[in-house]
Amino acid sequence: MNSAFDLHTQNELLKSQLINSSMINELTKVLHSCTDLKSIIKTALLSFQDFLDFDRVILFAINRATFCLEPREWIGIKDETAKKISIPLGFDGGEITDSIFLNRHIFVEEPDPQSDRFFSELGSGSYILVPLLNKPNHRCWEIKGCNKKTCQCYESANPYCWSIPNKCMNPDTPEDERRKNCLSCASFKAEGAFWLDRSIIKKPITSDDIATLTSIVNVVGLITENVRMMDSLDAANQNLKDVNDTLRTVNHELQSAQAKIRLDLEQAQTIQQRLLPQNITSSKEYSIGTHYSSANTVGGDYFDLFKIAENTYGLIIADVSGHGIASALIMSMVKVLLKTYSTNETSPQKTLDRINEVFISEIATSHFVTIFYAVFDVKKRKIKYSSAGHCPTIFINKKTGQHTLIKADGLFLGVFPDMMLCEKELDYVHGEHRLILYTDGITEAVNADNTMYGLDNMINIACKTANFSPDNAVDAILEDLKNFCGAIPPDDDTTLLIIDF
């Protein structure tokens, strides 16, 4: 008889456990189908009420700012009643705070009528408290990377150090201070606690009820964290989409701006090309060859040969500091000023001084200009020149092969009111002398070893090509420069002008 009774009891127990397991499984499916945190909590509250007969349930959430537990969701209690219940998280918070900081459920069978808030405000004769944790699969020593294997927290059944008195906590620190330290710790995973009681159905709370209840709360904690992570991921994806949309808009605007800049640069290049001499040709009095190339779309080099008066011509090469549109604009201003002040003026020094005066007073810029300006008289066979900080000009006697360097004797144009220029004069023999003018884009060009082409190479190739025609000499010098630099592109404008008198 007893054996039959024991077998029946065991069968009923197994049946009950199977029902509970099936119920938890089905509830887990329902919870997983919830798409927001509020519906997850609401579903959990209803399951406590419908399946476990807890007709009153409150989820208390931790408010770190106020160091209190505050009701977030509830069922079976009037709203105005539930909203009034706020419990301090300190030592005087009672069993509900103990359940959080001890990380275990607490069953209160006989609450203290004098101090228990749930007895005094809700009339609860007995209740159970279950902490709600997120990420319950992580352990504090894993999160902190702690290797103190002698600590009683290490590999304990309870994975959270805040719930176990241990050496890491200073015993002299007040209890409430230790609890506040726990709340600010990254390892602290408690979000709050469920309070549950049976005010209508007065049946006792069994160990099976507690096991089922804690299983459901664990599932709720996991699913809540998963949903929160998914929400964060969705928010991050949306932010990424918004950023990508913004980047696409910005990229489109940049492309439009770049297209406009390219158009402006093309127009500026066309204008600059027109500012450079278009019709320099040789005559019976002289023979000339020229080359100009800019490192960018527009450049700051300038050269020209023009008539000043009967039998008198001006010969100029100039280099504006810097690159780009600003330098090109300044170069165009230099040309206008030169053509204005060189008319019927055969003194290079006076012309440059007048240009410098206007440049400083009217054009406020940090750029400066180097200039070699010569005036030659084809009847008298004389060259007058001034050099304002420009590269040495090479004067070659093609008959003897001798060369002379004409070095700068003045300061840059556009910097000081007094350029300290002086004017010098050379005689030449028709058919025997050559003048080579260039900008530092040639002599300062570098190769793969970062070695500059330099003045010596320039002089050497100039002398070797002394008996070439000016055009052929220009080509030979540029070819020598190209062979020296190899694949290294020029980073400055290059201008070369060769004239045979």
C-alpha cells in the first residue's frame, strides 16, 4: 500500500514538473516573440498571475540617481497605490534590497508589522522576492579579469562578488557606501527585483513555485538583455544608415563643388594661357625658343618678349612664390603692370621699381615675385638688365664656349619698398651670344634620391647645346632634366627661355 502511494506521489511530482517545464518552454516562446521591453515585462507579470497564482506582482527597478527601488510595472494593485512605494537601496531597505545585493530569492513568511513596507502599505501577510539580472551567464571575475583564485568569490556557485562578503570589500566602509560602489561597478548586473504575493488565493508558496518562478525570471532577464542589445544594434544600424545617407549627400555636394572647381580651373587655365605670349617668333635680329609647363592646372611663372620702342625689346622671366590660382592671379597682375610701365622706358631698374611700388601699395599679399628683366637694343647691340632675386641667368659665347652667370643683385619684388636693384649692361656680338633664362622649377627638380638637378647640370647641358638652335637646345635641356628626374613628377612650374642675339 505504501509503495503504491509512493509511486503515485512520484508520478504526480513528475507530472507537475513536466507541466511546469512545458509551461516555461511555451512561455519562453511567447517572450521571444515580444518586440519591446514593456511587452516582455507585461507578459512575465501575467504569467506569474495566471500560471503561478501570484495575483499581485510589482517589478521594482533600480534608480541609481536616487539610490532607490521604484515600481516600474505592476499587476493586481491600483496604480495610485503602487506608485507610492519607493524603497531605499541602503541597509534599511529590508529584504527586497537584500535579495538584490545577495543575489537570491527571499521568501518572507511573517513580515514585521512595524517595519515592513509591504505589510503596512499592501497588507501582505507573506511574499517572495526574486532579483532580476541581465547577462546572468557572466561572472564578475571574468569581467574584471581577476585571478585571485583564493577569493571565495572565485568559482563559487554565485558568480557575483557583490553578493558574497569578500576581501575585495573594505569592511570598514559603511554598508550603504559599499552598496553604492556596487551599483557603479560594471560587474553589477541586477536591474531590480520582482515582489509577488497571494492575497486572494491563500495557498502556500512551495519549493516548486519558487523553482518555476526563478526559472521564469532568469529567462526574462536573458530575453530582456537580448531585446535591449537588438534595440541598440537597430539604433546603431539606423545611425549608420543616417550617417551613410549624410555622407552620400555630402559626397554629392563635394562632387558638384569639385566639378565647379574643375570648370573654374579650366577657365583659369585658358585665361592664363592667353596671358602668356602667343606669338613670340624669331627675327633677323634674334632667334628664340621657349617652354612653359605648370605643376598644377594654373601656375605662377611668366615670360615674355615684347617691343618697347624702335629697335628696343623687353625680355622678362618671373616666378611667383607658391602655386595655384593665387600665384596665377599675381602673375597676371605683374604682366599688366609690366606692360603699363615698360612702354618707352628703357631702364629695367626704373620699370621694376615702379612695379614694386604699386605692388606693395595696392596688392596686399604674402606672395613675392622673382624677376629677371632685360632691355636689349638690336641696333646698338647692348643689353641692360636687373635681377630681383631671380635664378642666375646664363650668358654664353657660342664661338668660344665661355659662359658668364648673371646673378641677382636685388631683393624680391613685393616685399620691401626698396628692392636695392642695380642696373648693368652687356655688349653682345650678333650671331655669337646666347642668353638662357629659366625658373627654379628646373634647377630644384629632384630625382628618386631626392637630389636636385642643380645649377651645375644646367650649365653643363647649356654649354653642350650652345651650337644647337634655340628650339633644339630647349628640347635637349628638357630631355636631360627628364632623364635625371626619372619618374618623379615636377612639383613646381618649369619655364625655359633661350635667345640668340
